[in-house]
Amino acid sequence: MKFHPLLKKKLWGGEKLQKTLNINAEKDARFGEAWLLSGMEGNETIVSNGWLADNNLTELTEIFMGDLIGDKVYDTHKNHFPLLFKLIDAHENLSVQVHPDDALAQERKLKNGKTELWYIMQAEKKAELIVGFNKTINKESFEKLLIQNRLETVLNHEKVVPGDVFLMPAGRIHSIGKNILLAEIQQSSDTTYRIYDWNRTDDKGNFRPLHVAESLDAIDFQPQKDYKTHYSIEENKISQLVQTPYFTTNILTTKTPLRKNFSELDSFVVYLCVEGAFSVSYNGEITTIQAGEVLLIPNAITELLIVPLPVVKVLEVFIF
């Protein structure tokens, strides 16, 4: 199944999403996010192809349950599709922010926390992310630096190029820098604690609200030696990027058709195309996916053929 994306206007957004997804959108609108596959209440994506066209993802999860998302996945998440897939166009810097983990989210009466993965699709020269801290600090020193407007001195900056991957566990402070287009795979949550927003205002001169108090119990203050996810690609074979309790993400680059068998996997599979295009063949039907689009493979489908057009790079995501 393919889906109609939902475009989201953002103060920091640009025009890359409309061009990437070939969408005729509102002129001069700054779109920062495209929700490609979502079961979030009020933001459910709608099927665009086949006999299930015009149904939204939550409706399909309620009807097909384990046949759609996997028996184990359904037992855990019920009718709440557990992942959210996005494209993000950062024309300007995003705020410095953090997300709660599952335990803190549940304590605060939220469904779940938010761990996410970023795959850099486009990045202009000198583009960078903020990922974690560059030194060990504690809650008290963090608050002091924030008051002094010196928080950036302890934030870790990462130069990025297309193909870079970063796993963002819940609790890791972060920000996407300007001039980056990335694909995001995350737990299905829209809870973000905005810590610092570069002192900017919206088009009405208003500052966006901050959530410093809420963030303090969410932040992991321990720095890491290396924040980037390192991986190697072998052409025509699947390479694993990350495996977490929330999702497993692989990458595939291929110039030749590849047959996939999911008979031992009790989960849906999502393909997010990050470069090129491909088609899949199932029961005589052919579906084509371009860069920036997703394809949802129901758990009930155990085998299909991936055909690059003529070459493709794609992220493969499921819950193990």
C-alpha cells in the first residue's frame, strides 16, 4: 500500500518537500515535515492505491489487526500503529529539543516515548546536526548555561553528508541544522520538549513556547564517544543499520531484482525509498515507489519481488 503524505507547515521549513514528492502545494508555504505513514490520531495517512484506497491507516489496523501489522505487534500496540515515518526539510535550524522515554511518557499520561532514526538524504556544504553533549554536565550546570545563553558551548555538533545515519534514543538532546533534508523513522509520538529556539519569533513577532521544566527529567546528560551510526553497504544485499526494541532498520542498494521472503517475520515491513526508484510485484500487480515515498507491506504478505528502476537505495523497517 502507498499513502498520501501529509504536509506540515513549520517556521523553519522550506520548499524541498513539494519538489521531492512532486506535490502542487500552496505557493510560498514553508513546509517542514511530510508525514509519509502515520496512525497518529487526527493525522492518519490515507491509502492512495489498490482496492483499499481511501482508507486510513488506523481503520486498516482495526480491521486487519495481526494480518496487517503482525500478531506480536498487535498484541502490544492494539489499534495504535507503532511507527511514524517522515521527511524533514530544515531550511533553517530546528529548535534544540528532547523527547521523553516510555517510562517518563507513561508517568505523564502519554502513550509512549519517542526514539527516532535519521537518514540524511540531502545536505549542503557545512550542514550539521546537534547531537548530544560534548562534555559531561549535570542538571544544575545545564540550567545555568541556559540562563546565561551559553548552552551551545556544551552541545555536540556533527557535520553531515548524504547517507549519514544517526540514532536518537529518547533523552538525547538534538537539533537538525539548516539546509538538510532527511528521512525520519520514529516511535509514533508527537511529544517534543523545546529547550532553546535561537531567540527567534514567528511572522507575528511571537516566541514559540519552551518546555525547559518538562525537559529536565527527560535529558540524558551523559556524553557519548561517537554519535554516528557506522555501517557498510554490499550491493544487492541487505545491511543492518540499527536494531532497537522499537524498530529494526536495514538499508538496501541494488541494481538487480531481489526476491524477499518474510515468512519468518511476524511484522509489517515498510520500505522508504531514499534514492532512485523501484517497483514491487505481488500477485501480478506492480506498484512503483519513488524517492521520498513509502510502501507498507502487510504481515500477511510473505514474499514479493523488488525491481530497481534502474537503481535504488531503500530503507527497510520492521519490528523484530
